[in-house]
Amino acid sequence: MKNISILFLFVIITYIIACSSPVANIPAKRVGYYIGIQAILQKRALILQIENSGAINMWYNDTNNISNPPTKPANPFSVKAENIKGVDPSYSYQNEQGAGTLTFIGDKKVIVTFRKLVPDYYGFEETCTNQNP
């Protein structure tokens, strides 16, 4: 009976390890700025920056105040590359401030979801378009 329990535990642990997402760098073709504009309802634009290192930064700008490239504020929501997991085109991320997903649709669009884990709690889902030439 003890051997069966150990075998069962081994199978469960192997299954959990096999199902976990790998840490993956976002490929170089995804690097750049993506902008999602909600000009009619809230007059805001979500800016998503993917750096060469694979890290991401996100922040909101007023739709009338978007430079090219967008100016990053002093305190964007930032996620280091090692906190991003997945396989292209779908990634998830989490740090001490929030968690979410990036789902790329072709080379020009990405669906961004985010849930803030600290006060003031909020969440969103937006589609952003690549602004690189």
C-alpha cells in the first residue's frame, strides 16, 4: 500500500511539473510600443512597451498627449522578463503589484489583461496596436 501511495504522489508531482508554463522571453519581433486608444468613452490610451530584454512597461496617457515614441512616466507598471511566462503568442505575468496576460494576434495587435493586486484594486482588458514601422 505504501508503494502505491508513493507512486501516486510521484505521478501527481510529475504532472504538475509538466503542466507549468516555462519562463519565456518575448521574441524580438514583438519589441516596441503598442497603443490601445479609447478616445470616445474615456479619452485615454493604454501604452504597452516591450523592451529588448523581454520586460514590459504599461501606463495610461491622455489621447491628446501621445508623443512618438510615447514618453514613459516615472512610475509605470513594470514587469521584469523573469516574471513573464508562456509560449508565443500567449504570455502571463505577475509581480507584487498586479497580474495579467498578453495574447498576440498576428504581428500588429495584442490583447492585454491586467488585475491590480494592491489598493485601489481594478482590472481591465484592452486591445493594443503595434506602433512600430
